[in-house]
Amino acid sequence: MQATDQPLGLRERKKIKTRQAIRREAFRLFDAHGYAATTVEQIADAAEVSPSTFFRYFPSKESLLLADDLDPLILAAFRAQPPELSPSQAIRRAYQSTMAGLSDEQSEFESTRQRLIFSIPELKAALYDEYYRTVTVMAEAIGDRIGRPADDFEVRVFVGAMVGAMMAAYDSAPKTAETIYRALDFLDAGMPLGRPGPRTR
């Protein structure tokens, strides 16, 4: 899941293949035995690498779940969006175009990663750190887009609301790209909360 204009050399292709093998085997073991019961040594053995090789690619067990290979692709697509779009519309288009460019295998991988992230209690604290990192990265991107500093109060509040809305929606609804689009559309509409209509059977 990397964007590049130049063909990758053999060394880089092997690195990507090893990294993907480690993550793929980790996900399989997490599903089979649970996150807490799966050790780095077990993951390394299943991926046919040494524990030291594992740590060259991932500093911790939790990082192989939290590492998001789509981030640079989404940011690049966001910067390419036309200026007349609102920030949330531009993020929606960027996310949509990135997801559309993934192979079936990549889409399945990302779906599995997200499912695991939101289902493992041990990752709750790490998720906060990831939330903070995402807010910082997106504040820089949106600040550049609208000509305001990344630490601008309103920029930070907007980005915090956007990232929080996406995470809350994804955690309580079907974990699909459509859930993210719905959250961003709701944000762009000003998040209007009216009284619910009468329920129908």
C-alpha cells in the first residue's frame, strides 16, 4: 500500500513483503488465540522471521495494528482536491478515491485491521495516542489548505471533532467506508440533531 512513481527495487519489495507477512500472520493469530495471548515470538515464528526482525519493522505488538499504511495516500489525495470543497468534503473525496484504488486483498486487510483495533480492550490507551497523532497530522494538512497555522484553536477543534466523529461512527456502526462517508457528510451539514421521527415497524 505505497504510492511511488518509481519502480521498487528487489530490496524494497522484499521489505514490503516481509512487513505484510508479519502483519498478516499477527492478525490470524489474534483471531485464533486472542491479542493478549499472542506473543511477538509466536508472530515472528509464523511469519518465518526472527523476533529481532519483527522489532526492525514494528517497535511493539500494538504498533503493527495501529500503523496505517493508508495515511500518506489519503493525505496526498486530500492535497489534490479542488479548493472549492470544504475541508470535510475534501477529506471525504480523498478517502473515497484512496479506498477505490485498493485491491480486494488490501481492502480486506484494512477491514480486518479496523475490526481488530476496535475490538481489543488492551488497545484503548494506544488508540488515544493514535487519535492525538491523527489530529496533529490532519491539522497540519487542513491548516495548509486554508492558510491557517496547524495550532490555530479553531483548526484544532474542527479536526478534533472530525476525527472523533469518524472514530465514534466506526466504533458503533458497520465498519465500512460508507460509515466514514456518512460521518463526514453529517459533519459537513453542521451535525444537525433533531428529534427522531416516529418509529415504523
